[in-house]
Amino acid sequence: MLFAAITARKKAHRESPESVLKYKLDMCSKHGNLVEALRLYEEGRSNGVTLKQHHYNVLLYLCAREASGDGVELKELGLKRGFEIFQKMVGDKVSPNEATFTSMARLAVAREDPDLAFELVKQMKSLGIPPKLRSYGPALFGFCEKGNAEKGYELDAHMAESGVVPEEPELSALLKVSADTKNADKVYDMLQRLRATVRQVSESTFQIIEDWFKSEDAAKVGVESWDVNKIKKGVVDGGGGWHGQGWLGSGRWRVMRTKMTKNGVCCCCGEKLVSIDIDPKETENFATKLTELACNREVKAHFIQFQEWLQQHGPFDAVVDGANVGLINADSFNFNQLNNVVNQLRRMSPSKRSPLVILHQGRVTNGPARNPNNRNWLDSWKRAGALYATPAGSNDDWYWLYAAVSCKCLLVTNDEMRDHLFQLLGTSFFPRWKEKHQVRLSTTRLGLLLHMPPPYSIVIQESESGSWHVPSVAGDDLLNPRQWLCVDRTRNKS
């Protein structure tokens, strides 16, 4: 009887006018159909349906979407109805949330009123609603597009107060408006922030940086002489790769698109890029964070058991993502290929020890694992304490990543580590760790070839002489070398 009552209540809720309208509006949102959503809105109001926060948010999202588009009629419709619906929401005393304010900020900018968009973000904060990066975006881009640099800087400061960290699009917009308004100090500041948070830039940002250094305004900034010891101290204090003391040198900049040799020497100016160390404490904190995430998403007992096993059998000089390596350029799992990589790593190891191979339990017991030759390899790795089989139902990514981080060793995989799991790890430490530890592989006629981590950091670098090297995100694969911007001055002197 109780089950039947619960089922009946759920059915009644699902079939209520509010739920039916919610479902239909969600379908309009999915298909981007503002006209139908407005028809449903009017129909619902005339039938006395009580609209809630979600109903209003879907409508405002669709209005903002069309108001920001190119279609003239839909743009006008979105603008007109968006503000009307928001006023109705306020009149109905339906509490707004972050999504509400973000849609209204987009509508304000579509009406070419970034000041209103900024005021809406300030209202959010006063109401105790934490703004997100997307909440600030409309106002920031609106100010920058209008060339209103001072308002852009004010909003940037407001973001910092709110603990919101800008990403490349926001920093790139601030960089461009700084360059356009000839604010050399702010250009310098934005380059340093891009270096610290973005590291490698997209083609659009690359072009903005290139245009700045080629400009007459850039040629006018910089000091003719400087304190070499102060610059060296800035480099040491900053951890290497930058000094942060301002523009050095005078005259026009020489700006060239170029590449680096495998040892990190610029093919244009001959300067060798530096390798920027990672603070050991950061690695320790990252390992702790990794453990917390893994224990929340894996069977905790299984992961703790692995940590204990690693404590007993480690440390290792390298960890191999067995599934990834065994399937490179192969239709089925190739143990011979995996074994060749293991042997290469053993020969390279200072201790001549086998790397740790992480494989899922199914790979160790089923399919090709039953082949006698493959079984022999598996048994030899197991005897050497260099094979760990992750349990059924687990995600082996957590295991090989944790092993490599905790052992502070190489990680052999072609996994780009970009999916949801790795996004949880953030964009501050993880990309730097990966750059210094990931060994990638390419196929040759003789088998898989190992590509060691670069002996330099792939990040915007500012030298002690005042020159700059800016890496692009383009050309990140093994066959297509990365493009760099080399920027120096022929009249630099200290």
C-alpha cells in the first residue's frame, strides 16, 4: 500500500501542470526554440500555472541566447521579452539565482549596456549569491569591446575580490584593450598573468601579443639600463623563467614565429629556455588531493590497498599505463608491444629496475593474457613486484596517475588526460606536472619510440635580457612541432 501511494504521488507530480511545462521548456532549451518557449509561457500564465525559478531561468536563457545572436528579428524578440519576463519574475517574488543574473547580464550587453551587466553582478554579491566566471564575462567583454579599459580593470578587481579567477578569454580581452589604449604597464601585467595561469596561448591571443610587440607603442617602452643583480634576484625569487621587473631595453622589437630544438634552444635567437622547477610541497599537496578524489570515486578500501602495496613495492622510476600502451596502433591488446616498452624503460632506469605496469584485472586474466608467452611476461612482472592489477569496476587512470605522482617518476602514456576525471584536478599544478613527467610514444617500423619530457618548460618565458618567448597551444603533437613567438631587441643592454 505504501509503495502504491508513493508511486501515485510521483505520477501526480510528474503530470502536474508545472512539471509538464518544465519538461516542454527544457525541450525548447535543448533545441534552441525561443518562439515555442514564449508560446508555452503565455499559455501557462493564462492557465494559471505557477512559474518557478527553473521556468523563468530557461526562458531568460533562451532570450539571452537569441539576443546575443545574429538574427535581427529574434534578437529584438529576445531583448524585449527577456527584460519583460525578468520584471514578471521579480513581481511574482520568485528568487533569482546565479543563472538568472548571468542571463540578464548577457541581455544587458546585447543591449550594449555593459554597465548594467556589471551592476547585476554587484547585486548578486549583495544578495549573497557567489558570482561565477560566466557571470562576469558579458560585462568584461562588453567593456573591452567598447574600448573602456578603466571599467574593464575595475571589473577585473571585483573578480579578484570575489575569488573568481579569469581564464584565457578574459585575460586576452584585457590584454587587447590594454594594447589598444596604449597602456604598456597593463600589457606587461596581462602577459605575466597569462604566463602564470594559461602558460600556452591560443592563436587569437598569440596574434594580439604579436601585434603589440610589432607596434610603435611597444617600441617606446623600456629602460636603457638596469640593475643586473636586481633582475637576477627577480628570476630566482620567481622560480625561474621570468623576472617581473618591467620592460627591458629600448627601440623596436624583433618579432618572429619560430620553433624550439628538442633541447629548448630557440631557432631564431639561439636563447636556451629554462626548466622551471616544481615545489616539492605542491607535489605532496597534489598527491593528497588525488587520494581524496580517488577515494570518493573508487571503492575506498581498494584504493587504500593499492597505496599500501605501492608503499611496500615502490618507489619506481617509471609507471606504465598498460592499457594505453598495449593498444597503441593495435586492433587487439598487444603484449609484445607492452613488453618492449617495459624493456626499454628497464634499460634506461638508473637502478635497472622494471617500471610499474598498471593493468585492469580483466587484462591480466582474460583474452590475450591466456597466451603462454603473454602469461610468462605477466608472471615475470609480477615476480619483480612491478605489476598491479586494478580491481573489477575500477578506473585504472586513478591508479597509474597516483603511482607516478607519489613516486615522483615518469608516466608512460599517450592519454592526453583531458577528460572529466582530469579536469577535476584543476589547471594550476597538473599541466605543469604532466609536462615534466609524461613520456609519450610514437610508432615506427621498429616498434614504439619513447619521447621523454622536454628539458625546458613550455610556458611564456621572460629572459634576464628582456626578451620574450611565447608558446602557442597549436602544434602540440609529436609530428607537428609547437609554434613559438620569439621577441627580442637588438639594442638591449644592461
